[in-house]
Amino acid sequence: MAESVSVVIPTRNRPLLVVRAVRSVLAQTHPVKEVVVVIDGADDATVEALEAVGDARLRWIVLQERGGSNHARNAGAQSSSSDWIAFLDDDDEWLPRKIEMQLAVAGDCDVVSCRFFAQSSNDIMIWPKRLPAAREKFGDYLFARHSIFNGEAAIITSTLMVRRDLFCAMPFSTTLRRHQDTDWVIRATSRGARIAYAPQALVKFDDETGRVRISTSYDWRQSLEWIRSIQSLLGQRAYAGFVLTSIGPAASDKRQWRAFSLLLREALTKGRPTFLHLALYLGMWIFPQNTRQRLRAAVSTLPWRKTMMLRRQESRT
């Protein structure tokens, strides 16, 4: 018997976007059992838009008090009844074969992800560029950076499909404002959960530069506090890589110069930075964010880069 899948979508005040996300789920080649939209607080416009969809698999929960996206995801997961729970953010979309291709590689794994299309006004990139190696710690995969380009290693909430028993025993943190999906996967895999990736890009992720998200509008100190809390789950190179190339940009973009020495000292004393980490960190402080974005956009549009990305995607499909 085919395994069943419930889909959880948190939302608030974005009726057009959430309906688009819902329709991408209902169009899956492997039919899902149910779509649970969790509305984070009173929102009549979203309820009205969902009522117009007209599919018996769709239901929604309106939370009485706002608790944030992870609280909404946890509530939706608890109310689900399938073998698997798949998560989708309301501003992202799935390609039609997303669930089919993930179930095909799931085997006896507990978590399944996939590649995704990172869409911006400049380009569409396929991330992650490489998948985790066998027996590679997931935190090391994400943060021990080897490339100057973004997207070498990645995971986002909208790619996650998780066994329900595992998730109900270990829900998302409701105290973190950033890194929620990354935190969950690192902690789950450190406790023995097995993860697989479908090699195809199966999700459209809106990565519009300059767009205000929780993940792009935050205090870098929150990320430093978080990475310190999971230091024991990471290798030294991964720890230094995250401090310098993930926290570093958040501080340098705001030109908070007192953070320069603090973060550098953190990476040197508690981690093992590579030459690439140090070079990228210095570049982030020397060149403003707009300059870096223009350079990345220019490189990503070079013919050899586009040809290489196309060949990689064709080889996976």
C-alpha cells in the first residue's frame, strides 16, 4: 500500500500566495491525503480564498492567537494523520512530481529533501549544488563551505518531508526566529535520523533579493547565540564557516564594525577556518552588499555558468 502524505502550510494575510501554494500540492502526481493550512490568527480574507478552492482534501485551522510559523507548523502536524508530513511555505511552490520523486528515494530514511529552484529578479539557480556525502554530519555538510558561490549546500522548509512519528516526538522549536528548519534537521540527524535527497529540483523557492523575511531581517547576535547552542554537533571547520560566512554578512551589511573582531575571534578560537572562509569574510567587510550582489549576478549570467547548471539538471532528470 502506498504511503500517505499530509501537507502543512502556515500562512497569514497572504490569500493569493497561499492559494497558489495549495494548488501546487493538489496537482501532485502522487495524490496527497490532505492539505492542512494553518492560519496564524484571524484572517477572513485567507479563509474566503481557501473556501473557493473546492477540494475535499483541503482543510484549514485558524489559531486563536498568533504564535509564529513554527507554532503553526507544529499545530498542523499534530492534527495530521498520514505516514509522512511534508511542509510548504505559503510563498513557495512545488513541481508536480515532488512527492512522487521523494517517496521513490525515501526507503527506510526518516527525512527526505530535494533540490530547489532559487528564484530572484536576476536569475534562477538550482540549489544545493552538491548533496551530503555518506556519513557526513549534516551540520558539516551545510557550513563547511568549499565554494565562493551561494547554494553549495542547502535545505529549506519547503523541501522537507518527515515521518510523522519522528516529527511529533521532536517538533520544530518555537523560540527560534531564524534557522528553524536547519536547527531541526541538524538535531534530528545527530540523534540518528536518516536523511535522503531526491536529486531533482522539485520546489520553486522565492529568494528575491531585498525582500523582507524573518530570515533576512534579523540581529546577527541571534545567529551567534544559536550556533553556540549546537557547537557540539558540528566540526570545527563547519563552526568557523558559519560564523564567518553566514553571520559575517549580517553584521557587515549593517556596517557594525565592532562585530568584525568579535566574530573573527569566535571563529579562530572555537573553530578552524579555511583560507576561503577568511577571504570571504574579509571581502564581505571590504565590499558593500550591493557590490557583492552585482558581482554574483554578473557571474551567474556568464554563458559557461548557465550551460554547466543546465547540464547538471538534465543529468538528474
